Amino acid sequence: MDFQVVIPVLISFAVSVILGPVIIPFLRKLKMGQTERAEGVQSHLKKAGTPTMGGIIFLIAAVVTALFYVKDYPAVIPVLFLTLGFGIIGFLDDYLKVVLKRSDGLLPWQKFLLQVVVTGIFAFYLINYTDISLSMRIPFWPDHYLNMGWLAVPVLFFAVIGTVNGVNFTDGLDGLASSVTLIVAVFFTVVSMGLKGGVEPMTGAVVGGLMGFLLFNVYPAKVFMGDTGSLALGGFVAGTAYVLEMPLFILLVGLIYLVEVLSVMIQVSYFKATHGKRIFKMAPIHHHFELCGWSETRVVAVFSVITAVMCLIALLAL
């Protein structure tokens, strides 16, 4: 087993575990309590007051760890940038919501504009400063690539921003987004080692950071990741997939993210089209299962198992 993988996992895990007890009381002092919607799942009302923005714990752990490897692993740079860039957007959003009490946080157009800017810099860097191609590996068709020509850039914007928002929607239950993304990060670590992709110190650091964070984030959570964490993880998944030339594989390993986004889109469209009827009891879909009587821990376990199975299928698809 490679030192380039094990060491970053352990360092990042240790940093995350040490930061937890330091940062969580600090967030509580700042009154960064999660506000639960009154019309939401009733069992969630008891979570009001749990500090949010905890994503800063694994973000610091992963970024600090990965920085040690940047010199020898230049492929880490774009992934690090996208993770940190989206993490900062999430942080701004959380900060406005929680500290400055602006209920909406960043306005939708501000959030979208920032996401486009961060993605644009990422695309510019990939195209001009790396030898990473925008053609994508085709699942189940080894050594074949989909080359989209000039369309590759708009597709990149769509894939990155779509993935980020998918992870954001997945974050809604204790330990859900962190468990699912931990499994996806393990998948990318294995693939990067196998393909000599050069991002394993970063993916390993995220694995370690999330393992440490999960100690505080599993049900009942002592801290939530907030948009700081969920947007950063979305940036990480999209960035890693692009550096490994595997954006198409997000559809497999990120199936849960995709289903979460689709459930929201279907619900909203149907609601508007039928003037108030709903397909799901509540969207995103993890809340639908809760209202069907599943416990939070069951939803998290089932979604994590589905992700693990999809990651195994994706390994076969390579």
C-alpha cells in the first residue's frame, strides 16, 4: 500500500479529530445554530441549535494535508482549488445566514455567479496549464474516450455546478452527505492509484478528513457541515472526476446526488404544473423516506450501501 495514500489519510483524520472539539464549541459560541424549517420533517425540530458550518473541520484537515503534496503531485492543484473555491462560497452563504442573520444567505444569482467564476478558473487552468484532456473515459468501454470538441467546456460547467448542487441537496440528514462522499472519495483514491492519476494524496486527505468529521456528524449530530462542507465536497467530487478524465463516472458513483437533484426538480416542476400537487411527500428524496417512516440512520445506511455498490460497478466499468 502506497505511503502517498495512507499517510495523508492518517494526517487528515488526526487533524479533523483534533479540530472537532476546538471548532464545535467555537461555532456554538458564534450562535451558528441550524434553523430547521417549521414545515419540514417534525423530528428535525429538535436539531434547531445544532451548530452548522462544521464542514470547515474536514476542509481545513484536507487542504492542509494536501498542501504538503502539491510539489510532487501537481494534479492535486486543480482539485484543491475547486474544493476550496466552492467551500469558500458555502462559507460566505453560511456566514450571511447564521452570523449576519440574513435568512437567504447569498442571493441565488450571487451564488450562481460565484460558482460560474470558480468553475471558469478551474476550466481555464485545466486547459492551459495541465496536460489533462477534457475527453472523458466511457464507462464499460475500456480505453475509449468521448471527445466533445468545443462542447466540452459548457459540459464541464454543467457537470461541475450540477455535481456541487447535488451534494448540497444530499446534505440534510446526520452523516448522509459525509458518508456517501467518503465512499466516493475511497473509490477515487483506488482509481487514482490504479491509473497513476496523481490525485491520491488529495482524495486520501478527504477520506481521512471525512472519517474524523463523521465522529461528530453521525446521528445524533453534534455539528452539521453546512454549505461550507457540502459545496466543498461537491467541488472535490467534480474536480477529481475531471482530473481523472472520468466525469461520466459521476453518474454512477454519484447516483445518490443525481437522484436527490432530480427529486427536487421533479417535485418543483410537478407542483407548478398541477398547481400544488406533489409526487414525493417531501423533497429532496431523503425526507420522503423519512416521512414514509424510515429512521435517519436507516436512510443513511441504505444510501451509503447503494453508493458502495455503485462504486464497485464503476470499478468494473473501468
